[in-house]
Amino acid sequence: MPTDLQLKKLKSAAQAASRRAYAPYSKFHVGAAVLANSGKIYAGCNVENASYGLTNCAERTAIFSAIAAGEKSIACVVVYTPTKTATAPCGACRQVINEFGPSAQIISCCAGREQIAVSLEALLPGAFGPADLA
Ligand code: THU
């Protein structure tokens, strides 16, 4: 679990990232912030494409940014949407989170009061992962 200070920073990074979302098609702006096990925070937003299927979710943008910076594992993912209710990561993002943080904490927050805090195991029970290929 992140500390209170880390959680505050993660939420603020996720909210700031949501303002950079490239979402001209869905108009659904999402920001994410990842706490790597090094203690560093990486942010990302959703990046859509005119070829819709190429869209990258905010969570994966943030995770790929962390991995590209040299991180090996992640402890927590915070998702922010400027909506009344909180949004859980999509199935593809759950699978990508599992790759680098099978025990990660997932926290979804929004413009409203709702906040969802759940483990990745709860969101993706019985996950297929690296150990299955060993
Ligand atoms: N999206 C995310 O970025 N994260 C999620 O967890 C759910 C969906 C994005 C993808 C697309 O740009 C838009 O939200 C609508 O699906």
C-alpha cells in the first residue's frame, strides 16, 4: 500500500495526466499514475487513434513509461477520470498490470467522492502470467 503522501502524489499525477489525454473520439479522458517499487511515480494518459483499435489506455501508457525508464515492478496503480463515478481498469490493462505487479493495489478515483481500492488479484483472479511460460 502507498503511504498517504505517496497516494496524494499519485492522485495528483493521475489527475494532471488526465488533462493531457488524447481522446478526440470517446471524449473520455483518463489519467493514471504508477508507483514503481523503486518509489518513483510515472504518469500516463489515454492516447486514441483514428484507427480506434490502436488506442492505448492511460494505465498502459503509465506502466510502459515506467518500464521504459528502467523499472522492473510496480506496487500501485491510480486511475483518475473526471467523472462522477470511478472507473476500474479494462481487461487488457489488468493483464498488463499482472505482468509487472501481480500484487499491485489498484485505486480508482474521480471528480466525485467515489473511490475504489482493490487488489489486482481481485480484479484478475487466476491470471495467466510469466510463471505459466516457465
Ligand atoms: N480507457 C482508459 O484509458 N483506461 C481504462 O481503464 C478504460 C478506458 C480509455 C480508452 C479510450 O480512450 C477511452 O477510455 C474510452 O474507452
